[in-house]
Amino acid sequence: MKGLRVLELSEALNVDSSDILAVCAILKIKATSRLSMLSFEECKNVTDFYENKN
């Protein structure tokens, strides 16, 4: 499966990895650590969450 690690996504969005993990929990995405792998679709869902939040 290709995608990004939580750590890489947090760097791209300029937010803390623990915040990404919290959003993953809200969106019911299985990510347990900053090294967890997210698919591109999951990354898009997290990114959309942040865009809708602001």
C-alpha cells in the first residue's frame, strides 16, 4: 500500500503528529503511531478535515 506516514503528513500540513493521530481517531482511520502508514485516500480525508475546520 502506498501513501504517507503520519509523520510525513504532519510535516506537510505543518501540524503536530499527535494532532494527525487525533484526527485519524475522529475519522476512524487506523493509525496508532507517527510511523503508521496512511493511504492517499486517508491522507486526503485528513487534509479535507483540516481545510473544512478553517
